[in-house]
Amino acid sequence: MAGNFVRRMFGGRSRERDAHLQHQLDALTTAFLDSERQLSQLDLAVSLAREINPNTRTAHDWQPLRDRQLQIVGEYLRLTATPDPDARDRPRPPAPVEITACIDAIGALSHDMNRFSQVHQGELTSASGAGSLAVSETHQAKVAAHESLSQLEHAPGGISRLRTVDQAARAVRDGMVRLEAAGGIPERRREAAAVLAAAQRLREVLADAATLPEQSDRVIRSVETRLSAIGHRATRVPEALSELLREFSSDCSKDLRDNQRRVDSHLADARADIEQARRHQRTDPDVAIGDAARARDHLDEAEREVDAVLDRLRTLRDVRADPAGHERKVRFRLRDAQQFAVNNSLVDNWGSVLDAQSDRIDRAKATLTRIHPDYWAYWTELRAVDGKITEIIDRMRGQLAAK
């Protein structure tokens, strides 16, 4: 075919000149195709790098090379264009010097593309790797989504109507829509990971679905037992609050005045959630488990409120029985900390801070000299001082370790 082209171009020229020209044209085509392959590979890597970082310098440096390639394409097409045999005015045949110049331009461009590849090798390699991962992860996500949804289609009747199953299936389908619409590599990988997670969640929900009625019954019974236990303890709260007011100053329990109302409110909410769980158990056991979980949260709050009252009464009686004993424990820890500072030459850094804790203990003792001693303020301040001493000791040890 190329020989026919030469014969059409040069008609009666000598075979030697035809052969030389054909050899040049073959060399030009080979160089051009090699350059096209090189450019295509780099162009793909640059596109991937641009997806990861739209402002990458690599894309900026690549554009002039692509512009040069477009110019070369135009020149190559001109030099190798097949003339129309029926045309009245045939174009001038390409001169050997023009073909040589085009081959040289292709060689120079190839050299510059090699240099570009070396300069930006790190980013191009990373982008190509990320692109391959995105393709692989997208495929894995689509396979996982298809398998999980297929598993749903073959599940026993009624399971697909469960709220948790429906939500999990919807998450897979919505994730696939987002994955198909994803643009750049980071977004595709992020959405693929989300689809994989959603598919795994759907498989887990389907695996659990058969045992949900049994699970819901077990969970509800457990919450009911805990409700009974906390409700029984809650009956002690009114008397404990009364004893606090009779035995100690009002300042010792003023923050607990609303506890009874909060306990009653949380217990009532827990009962309502348990009743709702029982209603959902037959048709929506997964929802029943969620109802029971909310009841458990209310019981946690109720238990904290009950403990706050009962523990306060016990603590205040203990402090009142031996206030000096509590002070001695904290002063003993303070003396240990001061000795540690002396032994490790840290007095300049921590001596005044430790002395300040001694002053805090003295001020706390003053709350016991009032007509109505505030044992709660006394105990609270001693706990704060004890915590501060622990913090100081830790910081001194850290200072020594850093030397």
C-alpha cells in the first residue's frame, strides 16, 4: 500500500529515489506511532494525577508537550497524505528534508517526554497505582453489592420487610448510585469503600434476621429484669433525701433536689419503651431490639440518679465519722510528693505548687468550723487536691524521664 502511495506521488521517478523515500516514510510512521504510544501512556498517568490533585504542577508541565504533539500530528498527516488521483492540481510531494525534520521533531519530543517522566516519576507512579486500585476496588464493590442484593432476593419471605434489612438494602443501592456518579479517583475509592461496607452490613443483617425474634425476646426480658431491680432501689431515694436534709446542712445535697423527679421520669420512659418493644416484637423484632436499647439508656440514667443520692448519704456519713482521717490521707500523699520533689531536685519547679495544695487543705477544713458544717464541700475539695497531687507527680516523673 505504501509502495502504491509512492508510485502515485512520484509517478516515473527512479526506483532508487522511490525506495529511499519509502524508507523515510516508513521510519517516520514508526517514530510517530512510538511517540503516540508514549504520549498515551503518559497522558493517562497525568489525567489520573489531575484527578487526585487538580492543581498539580505535573499537569501544567505536561500541556506544552501535548501541544507539540498536536503540531507534529498535523505535519505527519500532511507529509503522508495520499493525493487524490482525480484531482486536477496534485500537491507537491514531500521533500526528504521535510520528512527528516519531522522525524527529528518526534525524536526531540520523545526525549522531552522521557525527561518529563523522570522528573515527575513519583507522582505519576503513585497516580497510576491509585488508578489501578480505584478500578479494582470499584469492581470489588460492584460484585459485593450484587452478591448481597442477590442474597436478599433469595431470603425467606418476610425478612425483606424487616426495617433493618430494608435500611441496609437501601444503603447498598444508594451507594451504588453514588459510585456510578463518582468522578475523581479519591471519590471513586471512597464510594467503593462505602459500598463494600454497606454490602457487608446487609449480609450481617440477613444472617441475624432468622434469630431476631429470639434475640428480641431475650433482650426485652433482660431490660425488664433491670427495670425491676432499679425500680426497687429507687424506692429508697425519698427516704435517703429526707435523711440528707435531717442529718446535714442543705448545701450538702442542694444539687440532688431534683433527682427524684428525674428518676421517676427515666423509669416511666423505660417502661414506655419496653411496652413498645413488646408491640413490635412479633412483626418487627429488629425494631423491638432498638426500643429495648432506648429503654436501657433510660435505665442507665435512672441508675445514675439513684446512685447519686444513695452514695452521697453514705459518703457524708463516712466523712462526718472521721473528717480528720480523710485529711490525713491527703496530707500523707502531699508529703510524699514534696519528698519526691526534694529528692529529685524539682523544688524550684514544683515546690510552690505543692505548698498551694497544703493551703487548699487548710481552707477545706474551715468549712467544718461553721455552725452547719459543709461536709460535702470539704470532701469534694479534698478529692480535688488529691487529684491535683496525682497530676503533679505524673508531671514531675515526665520531667525526669525527658532529661
